[in-house]
Amino acid sequence: MKINSKPIDTLYLHFLNREMYHPIGCKINDEDVLNALKIITLTTDELLSTSIAYVWECFYELPCSSRFILDLLSEGMLCLIGSSYSNNEFLEKNHKLYEHDKKRYNMYYNNIPKELLEYMPKIIKFQDTTAYLEKELFVWADTGKSSVIENSEMNRHLLKQHRPIIGALTERENKAITKILFEDKLSSNIDVNQLSRNITLLHLASYIDYIDGDIVSGYRNLDFFDTISKDYPIYDLGIRAFILESIGVDLDMEPNILLAYAKASERSVFAKKLENFIERVYYTVLSKANKTISAIICHNMKELIKPSLCAIEKSEFFSWENYLACLDTINDFLCKHETAYNDVFNATNGKEITAVKKILLCTATNDETKKTLEVAKNYGLNPKIQYLDDHSVYRLGSMKGVDISVVQSEMGTEAPGGATLTVNDVSMRLCPQYAISVGICYGLEEKKAKLGDVVVASQLQLYDLRKISGDDEEVIPRGNNVSPSVDLLSRFRSSAMSYNGDSVHFERFITGNILVNSLPAAQKLKNTFKEAFAGDMEAGGIYSVCDKRKISWGIVKGISDWGHKKDDSHQDLARTNAISFVFYSIAQGGFV
């Protein structure tokens, strides 16, 4: 049995959308939302995200939850998604959309929540959500086909009124696509509410697809939307709440106290162990199930766990160490007493279920980034921008089982935006297994290489750190001389064997914060480091961060000049060749 859980980029908090509740005859509930936020904050290590509009529109209806949301935003644990770059643009857009319904959307007019004004989207959604809704509804109403809206009896009945639905969409002008648009067009409130559910489902799907994320399932009264969940029931609130309460976690604790516990490093370990445990229980239940109805699956998962609870020792106080021990005890109990669970456990060789690995490509110029995105598209990838604190990251998607991202630093390693701090910041958020510096370099061996050739660093010498001794100013290198990660170097060597592009050299690389454009300077470097083949300004930052964070790292650069008389004539060739070789290597596999 192969068990492989794909990591998500972000866990999307759809239940903050108050529009979801009206079609089912209830209101968004502050206590329920706060409880869900507590469970998610304690038990997931993924980045949490939600629409900026959701947070604004439920702000006054959910006073307790809104205070906790502000805390999550302040701690950087919640990321807002939207299409506006400024508050003025956000408000102006919503003024136009909700002019016909000011009373319900008064938070955009006379009752602006000032506490939210300092928080803007970190993920910009370039896709126009309203245009997406309009297009999808037109197609569904006209053809009855949709990849999101179910072909249920209620929807088939609703499609008998396809003409008034299309008419309302055609006549809407600049109005938002909400249930009020159709209230006087359809024959009954039941039909209006069903259409409203479909609109909300499409709205949710547009965000999940755009961010390549997932949602929590099992939220009370919102099971209609669980069909969107990609990894059901891994993020199920009911299952997670049951386990937390069973091992002694008090979910009634004050939100600020809970948040302090959630910031501890042990939370990440617990979250991963819990996720793996839930997945094993799910596969165990699935192997026995005659039905795959979600409510039955979740009930059976709880029943499977219950006998093991007699074996655990609960702590009177909050203790990550104790909770981790409880999970281990439950796992051991089930392995001993539940054959099907033990089979699933053995199918993974007793190891934690592995997640898809990530590669971070590091560039230092706009041209290098543009070329990376261009080559990515040639491989069928679809780059999307994501804002992580101070940095813009391009999420390229998955290829050969690995997720690929790109971040651009400033040139060199020492500036606040240089390679060292940029790669450090982004790696803390993305947790990549591999980091590869790609782009251009200067060559130091004109007789052995040509402009445009690719150089893969087999060794890296840092030359900034040095001792200058005596009246003749003798330079004695003191910088580290290191080898890139064995696994990446091996992947590049095997790829070079079948690569049909320009020559690929595996040689010693030097790096330092000097832009070398001088023949005497280049010759001096060559005299000092006699085996040096090429050099750049960023590789030292990649090495230092990755060595500390235990990330496999490599350097792949194309020779654009010889360290003197620099011009742009060979830069495009050099970066194209280097980046193309990296993508070719990834496409060969071996990174999972």
C-alpha cells in the first residue's frame, strides 16, 4: 500500500464566509467559529488563509472570533487573500459591488472596522472572482454541465429555470453575484437558496484552485461544501476535536493562552504526527467500510480510536510532550490490537507518512526570474505569485512529484534583501527540502569552456573572509571551502549524461560580494584560487542558510562573461542554459 499525502500550500478558512449560512437557514455563529479557529491553530502547521472580504464582512457579527483573527494576523499565522493592493482600492471596488445592498454591507460604507485597515492581502488573486462566477453560472445554466456544481435532483429541478438565471446574469450590470440578484427571478425561496449554495460553492472552488489549497471539513451545518475538500478527512474538525479532547486538551482555554502554546516549536511536531495518525485511521476504516458516506466514515474513525483511550495518561496541564506521548500510546495500542491498522502502519514501514518535497529556486535579477518563469511554462507549469511577509514567491506547481517555487533576492549576500536573509526567510515559511541557486556567473577558464556553458558547483570556496599579511599585502583566504549536497550533485551528474544542451561542467566555484569586471581582479582571483572555474555573488548565502537549516543545496550557473569587459551579449544564453538544465534535471525525477 502506498500512502502519500500531498502537502497543501494553505488551509483556507471558508467557514468565515457568512454567505454560506443563509441558504441553509442559519447564521454564522461566534462560538462555533472561535472553536474551529482554536482547533485549527493547535493542530495544523500549514499557513492559514482566507478572503479579506470574509474577515471584513463578519467582523461585527463575530466579536470574539474577530479578536482572535486579529491576533493570528498580527502573529503572521493567517494570510489574507484578495485582488486589491490598497485599502482605498478594496473599499472603492466594494462600494460599486454593493451599492444596491448597503444595509447588509455597511462595513464598507459608514461602519468601517478600523482595526483591519493595517492588514492587506499577502496573496494577490489576479483572477476576477465575479467574472469567474458569471462565466461558470452561464455555462451551467446553458448546458447543465459543471465541474463543481453537483448533478443532483435539486439542481436538475433548478435548471428548469435556466432562462431567468441567464437573464439575471445578463442584466446585472456591476452588481455582485449574490442571492439578492435572483430573489425576484426564481419561483421559490427554495430555488433561490439552492442557487445561492451553488454560487458559494463556485466562489469557494475559485479560491481553492487559485491557491492550490484545501479546506477543513466537518464544520457544523456546512457539510454541503465538504465535497471541495481535497484531502478529506485529514483536516476534519470533528476528528481533530475528538482527538484533542480525548488526550486532555482544554479547548475552553482563553484564545491568547492557546495562541501562546501554538507558537511553541513542538506544535509543528504534534501537527505532523496527528496528521499521519488521522490518515492511518482513515485508511484502516476505509479498508473495512461498505459505505463511504462522510458521516459514517468519521463515526467509524472515532469508534476505532475509542478502545485505545484507556491506555493513555492525561496531564492536568497543557503539555505538548504529554500529548505527543499520548499519540504514540494510541498508535502502539492500535498496532497491537487492531490488525487492519497494523497492516496500514506496516505499509509505511513504521515511518511517518511522507509529504511531497519542495524545491526552492533562487535568482538574483529580474531577467533570471523572468527566464525561470518562461522555462517553467514550457514544462506546463502555471506560475502564481504569493506574498510571504517581505518577499514575493512564485509558486510554479508540481513536476515529477515535487513542488517548485522561485524567490528573487538582491545581488550579493549582505544587504537586507540579499541572498542570505531572503533564502532564510522564505525557507522558514516554505520548508523546502532543496534549494538551488540558478542564473549567470563569470568564468575563469576561457580555454576549457565557452560563453553559455553551464557550471554546476562541485565545490564552493567563499573568498570574502581573508587575512591580509605583510608589507606586500599577501592575501590568505580564510573563507569556508565546502561541497554542495551529495544528493543534488548526484542528480545533476546523472542528468548531464543525457542532456543535449550546451556543455555542463562540474567544477570548483568561488563566491563573494564583489562584482568582478576587471581583468587584473579576475586574474588575481585565479592566482589565489588556482582550481576555480567560475564565480558569482550569491552562492555563499545559499550555502550558509541551507547548511544551518539542513536543506540540500546546489549551484547551477551559466557563464555570461570572463570577469572583465562585461556586456549583455551572452547573458540571455547563459541564464537560459542554466535554468533549462535545472528543469531538465527535475523532469528526470529522483527528487521525491
